[in-house]
Amino acid sequence: MTRVCIPTVGLAGAHDAVSEHFGRAGAYTFVDSETGAVDVVVNTTLHVGGEGYPPDLIAGHGGEAMLCGGLGRRAVAMFEAAGIAVYAGASGTVADAMEQWRSGRLSAATRETACQEHAFRDEDHGQHGHHGHHGHG
């Protein structure tokens, strides 16, 4: 069993959309890979005016793997330090991302494979709008 975390736009659980930016996600949706049980945790980190960083919040809720669209090297390093495996290339809904992960279509994110566009930006995405992360890997 793996407790998988997926950053989501809102609180709709398995039917919610994967957030393009994990740090600014509205919530983190956790899925038990064995039972399919879903639980949703509101994002209360620094990125949305709260405190702490997403890897700490996710680790605190038992997350062992995180599925996302893309992320930068600094973020990958923080997840590695927290003992959380990161997989990039997730898209669609939470259910879609779980299927992509189960079928091996997501690539393990490392500092070497992190999205270059996010590197050294401190994960602050406010100024450059939406860009696609589909197809990494």
C-alpha cells in the first residue's frame, strides 16, 4: 500500500482536476493505492499565505508518493529530503493521475529531470501564467 498525494484544484476528491502548480494547489488529495480510499487536506502552506512547505504538509499526512504535472529542482530536493517519491507528468483528474501512475506512464522526478522553467524561481509562479507540463518524460 502506498499513500499517494495529488495536488488538486479543489476539494472534489477523485474527480477533482490535478493542479498545474503543486505549491499553489487548493488542496492535496490523498489516495490509498490499495483500497482507493480518498481524503482531502486543504493547502495551508506558505504558498497560499499559511506556513510551512508542501513536502512537510504532505509528509505530515502520511504521503509516500506525490503525482504532479511538473516541478522545479528545489522542490524535488525538498520532497527527497522528506522521503517522498515524486512522479511528474500527471494530468486530468485524480483518478486519471492514479491510472497514469499505476500503468507506469509517469516519470520519476529527480533534480536532473526537474522542469527547467521552474528552476531557481523559488516556485513562485505568479508572474508567468499557465504553461503546459504535459509530455514531460
